[in-house]
Amino acid sequence: MTKQQADGAPPIDAADTYLAGLAERMGADGCHLTTTTWREFRVVVGSRSDRRARWFGTKAELFVLAAAVPGIDQAALAEFTRWSMDRVKGIRSGLPGARNAALVLPALISGGVQPSATKWATADARLLGTSVLGRPITVETPAPGGARVAMYRGRVRWGGMFTGHVLEKASLYFP
């Protein structure tokens, strides 16, 4: 039996399929995978650490927190982004600001994404304190096998040297 949403949105099955594929792609790239819960939704958490000479020895910790939901509006995406960044702030390793950057890709996946949520995701990156940088993502899955990904792809003042790395990983995880 297919799960149907009362508001006429497509079945959540396509979003669940995308989420399962996302977990596979992150695992294949060497991410450590765990799960948690936001509201009543299962959240897949992928994390990895990278250190590059061009980053002057700084370690970049990348966290992807993703959930399949029935619909995405701006308020839900903003709430999920804040929740994800707060969660990462509590689980990251090392001393904040001590040659350690936390980069967060909070992603909501759904068959129904409101334009205001897409606009909010693509407007800019978000900064929590001075050490956690988030790039919210919406993934619209109108049908299994199809997806429209929206995120901010520009440079940022803080953490700008990691932009290429984050966008490379985002392209790999969110095709």
C-alpha cells in the first residue's frame, strides 16, 4: 500500500528511496553513518573529516543530516536547519575554532517543496556562532528516480576556503 498525504502531495515513497540512495552514496564515500530522529522523522546522519594542506592544516568536518518528509515549507526548513546546526555543535570533535571547521548540509527531501523553501535554501549559507556553517538543501522528488536539488552554491566570508570541498561533496551526495 502506498503512503498518501492528505494535502495532495506525492507519496513519500520517492523521498524515502532518495534518502536510502543518499545514505548509500555517503557510505561509499567513507562517511560514518548513524540515525536519529527530528520530530517523528528518521534522520540519516553522515559525517567525515578531511584535512588538506591548502586549508593550512585545518580539519574540515562535514555533516549531512537528511530526512524524508511529506512536505517542505520555509518554516520547517529553517527549524530543521537550526536543529541540525545545534546538533552538530554538540557532537563535533576537537575544540571549536582551533583549526577545526564544522560544515553542515541539512537536507529535507519531499515530493512537495514550496517555492519559499527553495528560495530560502538558495539565498545564503547560515552561520551558528563562529564555527558552524550550514548550507540548507531541499530535494524535491516528484517521482522515484527524479530529483530537483536546491542549495546555496556561492562563496561565504567565514569558511570560504572550504567552499569547493563542500560543493564537491554536495554534488556527489545530492545528484
